[in-house]
Amino acid sequence: MLADLNCAVYEMHCNKYLSIEIADALHISDEDVELIDKANQEHLAKLEMIRLGRLSLSDFN
């Protein structure tokens, strides 16, 4: 369920929906949308660091 919610928030942001529109569509608070979006961005940043060779999977415990 949480993974589906993360994916939905990510996809809707990519499609230029506003946080309030995402919150209304997914029946969650706009604060929750912001928290999910922040977590998604942090995960994407880590994946990019792995891609660039600055981190490896062994860096995550």
C-alpha cells in the first residue's frame, strides 16, 4: 500500500499536479504528500549517487 502511494505521488508530481491536487485525489493530507515527496527525492538522490559510483549498496545497512 505504501509503495503504491509513493509511486502515485511521484507519478502525479511528474505530471505537474500540485500537492493539494494530489492530496485530494489520494485522500491524504497535503502534509503527507510533502513528506512522501521528500522521501522519494531522498531515495532518488541516493540512487543517483550509486549510479555515479559515489555510494555502493554496502553503504546501506
